[in-house]
Amino acid sequence: MPYTNNVSTIRTEAAPHRKNAAHLSQSPYQQRTTQRDNPTQLVIKQAVDHLIRQLEAGKSEALTAYLAAMARFHRYSFGNILSIARQKPDAQRVAGIRTWNELGRFVKKGEKGIQILAPLMGYRRSRKDAAAEQEPETKLQPVLIGFRIVYVFDVSQTEGVDLPEPEHRVTGEVGDCLDRLIEFVNGRGIELEYNERIAPALGVSYGGKIALLPGQSKADTLTTLVHELGHEILHKAERRTMTTATVRETEAEAVAFIVGRAIGLEMGRASSDYIQMYAGNVALLAESLEVVQRTASTILTAIRPEEAAQPEQFRAAS
């Protein structure tokens, strides 16, 4: 769908499509679950329920906080991102007590920890290795056996030694992110062109091809390209037939919002209209937020490769 305005504005002109009903029946978030059986789904459901209650109470900034958390913690799991955003919407940088102590910082007295889920790993031998069980060199395979609750604290909840600022911070300028984004688009086999004839649209996705309106600033070009790339990644296969045009457009704008915020662009506020098209359906909202977060994380990893070297302590329990 043509991209014609700022990514912080959400459009809701399209009516729901009947195929959504079939799509929702397959959503994992509709299945009944317990914390013991599937703690991650329970965390996600609790967070999305909380978001809906906040928006119904007129607190539209709640959605902006959730999307901003996706920008700040895009390397964390979807469930943990929502959990952090629900408990401390203004969190900027989180880690456990031990990590903060190693960095020369200490949790302030009276601060309440942020609950997230950490994987609980075990080890087992594969069947083919069963005969070699007595061999000391036999390799054990790590397996996920469950999750446990751990507590992390935001940097604002600590005091002590000043932390070094992360390198490559971007504040209003795109740096080399636009060049990397274009390389990523080309690497996916997507043709990119600049075409004045698409006006007044800023960008258009054709499926395997993206057209951008020339003459935009670098920041606008980047966010427009991310928006259209979001369509290319999310909406050119089965998902296109299972969502309405409004859902697809909103998801693409949310991806652009997250990526823009993550690289330091001023994106304004996300509109609470994002929630309205779901008609209170927690299953569809949770599913949509998850694919948005996953897509934004994929794009950010491509245009910010330096984050691959991010200290492990800030990616723990993700």
C-alpha cells in the first residue's frame, strides 16, 4: 500500500476483512494455557491485556511505550519486551544485580525488580549416542526444559560508576544506516527505484520491488523504505490474505516507528488508533505485535551490525 505520511500517524479507514475470522482461529494466543504449561504465552497475554486496559482508559501513551520498548530491547524475546514495558515503561537499559555490581553500580534501596523469564537449560544424549554413554568424550546436547523468573533492574534504579555511552549512537541523523538498509534490500533480491510518478505517495511496495519518491531527506527516506520493506517481509505471502489492508498498513508503520526510534530518530508518538482496529481481540493484537517486533529486529540487526558485539549482560534472559 502506498506510504503517504509520517510513520507516527496510524490510518484506520479500511473495514475488517472477513478472512480475519479464519485467521484468528489458528492463533496460538487463543488457546487456553497456564503458567506451568506455557509461561511465555501467559506473559504475553497479561501484557496485551494490560495494554488494552490502558488504552480503553484513554492512556494512549501506553502503546508508544510498548513500541519504544521494542526499539530499545529488540534483541530480547517478544514476551520479555512486553513484560519490561508493562512493569517499567521508561526502562532504558536493564541487567541483573550481579551484572550491575560487576560494572560498579548498585541497586538503590527500595527499588523493585522487573520480572522476566530466563530459559532453564538441561542436557541429554541423542539416541545415536546412547551406546556410547560410558564414553567420557560423548557430547551432550543442550535442551530447553522450562523457564524461571529472574529479576532485572533498569539503569535508573542503580547508582555508582558512570557507564560508557554505546558507540554509534544516532540522534536525528541516519549515519550509514540508510546505506546498510539499501544493501539489505538489494540482498533480499528486492528492486529499489526512485520515481516521481508515485507522488503524492512517499513510497510504494509492489512485491519484489519498492519505489521511493525522490527528494526526501535521508531520515524520511530511511523510514519510508523501512515501511515498504515491512510490507515486503510481512505482507507478500500467506499473511496478506489473512489480514485487512488496515492491519497491514499499521504493522508496516509500527515497524518503521520501532526502527526509527532504535537508531535515534525523533518519531513523535504512536497513535492509539493502532489498537482500535483489533476490536479488543487480544489474540490478533498479540500476534500482530509479535510479527512487528520480529520484523523490526531483523531490519535493525542488518543496519546496526555493531550490536552483535553488545555485552552479553545486557542480553541476558532474552
